[in-house]
Amino acid sequence: MSATVSPLRPVKGATREPVWLSPEMVCERVPGLTVEILTDRRKKGLRPDWRKPSQKTVIYEQQEIDDWVESTRHVGRAS
């Protein structure tokens, strides 16, 4: 007896597929960031978040990179 498998339904409200970036692509996106700095941040467990789908592969989700950069925003004081 085989089970019937239903296809996955789109998540309600989901509007986009994730865009995956290599460390080099992240550094191209964020001025002043280098692969060495990004590697050091990973080793220290600091943001941005990353994925490691294989032993030698590290990837980042583009929206999470954008959110991380936005979280570092500093607002100046009015003079």
C-alpha cells in the first residue's frame, strides 16, 4: 500500500524565493567588508547569519544581509 503525497502548497504571504550569496558576493554588496572580516565574524559567531550546506560551502541569504546592514544604522542628532 503506497501513501499519496500532496505537493507542497505555497506559503501564504510568501512573495519571494531566497537569493543565496557567496562570501565574495556579500563583500561586493557591502562596501568595506572583506572575506577575511566575514570569516572572522563567522568564527566568532557574530552576524550576519550564514548557512553551510556542505563541508566547504558557506552561503548567505541576501535579505538577511540587507537586514543586518540596516540593523547597524546610526541616526545623527539634529543640531
